[in-house]
Amino acid sequence: MEAVIATGGKQYRVSPGQVISVEKLPVTKGATVEFTSVLMVQKDGHITAAPGELRGAKVSAEVIGEARGPKITVVKFKRRKNYRRTRGHRQTATTVRITKIEV
């Protein structure tokens, strides 16, 4: 069984037992989170993608922890104007383990 969920402006193809990293969620380690924005479900080769049939669908996951991604350097530069700016950014992500897909 597989599903496609949407969270944090991105879409993820998940199955039970899979570990994924999503945008930061306001939950603590060990908590259970439910993703109700299910876009598609595949079960026994049958694909369900109609919004009416997926209205009650949800994907449950267990929060494993939080981590920060790699540092991204942003450089602004204008030639001949002595204008240089350097900024760094590290995005925080939440790691979750998919436990159950309900249709």
C-alpha cells in the first residue's frame, strides 16, 4: 500500500515503515502526527485519486526527531559598486516514520 501526501508545500510518496524528512512540524519527539492531505492511495494495484473518495483518508506517522539540513550560502554582488553580502541558511526538518495508511 502506498500513498501520496502533501505537507510543507511538497508532495511525498510514502508506504508503511518508510522514514521521510519533511518541513519542520510543531510536535515533539515520539509524538504521533496525522497527515490528512492525501492526494492518492494505491492498494493491491488499485489507484484511488478522486477527492470525494479520499475525503476521510489519512496517513499516521511517528516523529523520530528534528535535524538541520546542510548550510546554503547566499551571495549578493553588484559589480563596480563595492556591494557584497553573504548570508547563510540551514533549514530545519522533522524526520517521521510512516506507521499506517487509512482510506
